[in-house]
Amino acid sequence: MKKTIITPSIDRAAFLKTMGSRLICINGDYPDNSFKFTVNNLVLFYEKYLGLIPYDKFCYVRKELKIKCRKKAGLPAHFTGQHRTGYYLKDLVKNGR
């Protein structure tokens, strides 16, 4: 059985999306967004009693949600993480060593 959940927490939204829930929409203006999800009851049970997730995927999804919220608010590229401001160490080191 599926439920619709609205949450203002970006961490909970990232958890739900990491566990396979479907993001319906993002409401509100940045930084006070709320996220609307279609969630399976098993995911809600897992969230309440276990809560262990792949941390790398969680971090990536959280970053992705922040970018979507900032783009929806119409913020410039340097707020969304899409604009490179200079060189990184990996650009300076040859062959990635």
C-alpha cells in the first residue's frame, strides 16, 4: 500500500528518495521547501525501525535535491553548484595521481 507524505526535512526527503520512493513535487520557496513523496509502507517501517542506508547514495541524492530546490527558486549557477570558480587539485595533478 502506498501513502503520500509531505516533509520539510531535506534529510528525510533524501532518505525516502534513496530507498526508492517517488518524488511528486517540491513546494515552497528556497530554503523553506517541502517535498511530496509517494511512499511504500515497507519504506516507512524500515525508516522507523532500522534506518540504515547506503551513505554515499544518500549524500548524492541530498545534493541533487538541494540543486533542484535552488534551480526552482531561480538562483544563479554558483548557488546550484553548476558553476566552477577555478582550478581543483585534480586539474593540476597529472594522470590523476
